Amino acid sequence: MRRIARVAVLAADVGARFTREGIEHDPAAWLMAPRRLFGGGSAIFACQDRDNFIRGLLLHGLSLGLDADPGLIDVLLTEEASCSDTEEPMGGGGRKGGKPALYSAVVVEVSEGEVLLAFFATIAPSRAAFEDRLRIRLGTYEAALADVREGFEASEQVVRSLVPQALSDVLETIAADPSAADDGGIDVFHRQRLSHR
């Protein structure tokens, strides 16, 4: 079930990104074509493995193109992990004993002629650890605007706009039981800018 869930989540993420960024490429074709990111294998098989699944999410979450050197992605993952290693397990608002939980954040920023919408969710041992990861993804300024919560609220308007229904269902399941994420193997990031000039 975890392997099937990984394929479903990555497929939803790819489709959402292609729609959001206006990429004229078939998401299904991307999933089935050989990719350097997966050692020449296709995402639909490779991402059943936890590490490749995370690489795929990072590629699309950070809009790093349609393929990448796996070494580059792993460097990004290592940098994030090294930041997490310095986090206090009982950071502000964390669960007693640093028990992992799903945390999520929504950002809405309205500026002249533009609206920024962002959503980030991942498993973290504490709220402080999650907020550190949020700053890595969004930068200090945008992270400071975030509405952070432990858990996941699918009914929020921004969430409904950015998160596909299939992925929303997965996040609700993980919020109820973080162990369903296979030792923290979930990392969702969506960001969209809309012009209202």
C-alpha cells in the first residue's frame, strides 16, 4: 500500500505542477519515461522506493526542471537533513518526547498586482523543526507569513486550490497516523503566484 501511495502522490504532484506552471508535457509520459534522476529508470517504478519518491517530490516541489542529476537532489536533501540535525526535539510547540507528527503551513501574501499562495506539509519531531524546514523552502520573509498547524485541514480554500484531492486524502490519513508515512517519507510543497493586474 505504501508503494501504491507513493506512485499516487507523485503522479498528483507532477500533474499539479504541470498545470500550475503551464508545462506542455503529459504527466503520465513523464512518469513512464527513463530519467537520470532515477538512474535511467522510470518514475512509476523507481518512486515506489522511498528515497526515489522523495527525490521526485523535491524535483517538482522546487521546480528544478523535468530531470536532474540525482547527486544534486541528494545534496539538497543532505543540506536539509543537516539543518534538522541541529533542531531541539522539544522545540516550541512540539509534542512531548519529540514524537513525529504531520505539520502543515499555508501562506497567502497579497502585494501590488500579485498574490502568492503556498502550501507545505511534512513529518517533523516538533513545530520548531517544521518551521526550520519551512524557512529552507520559502525563505525567512515568506515563512514568517505562514499559518502553521499540527495536522492538516483539507477544507481551507488555499489547500483546496493547491493540493489535488488524491494527495489531500493521503495527507488526512497521515495526519491521523504519522506512521503511515513510512518513517517520515512525505514532503509536499506547492507554490503559486497569481497576477491580478
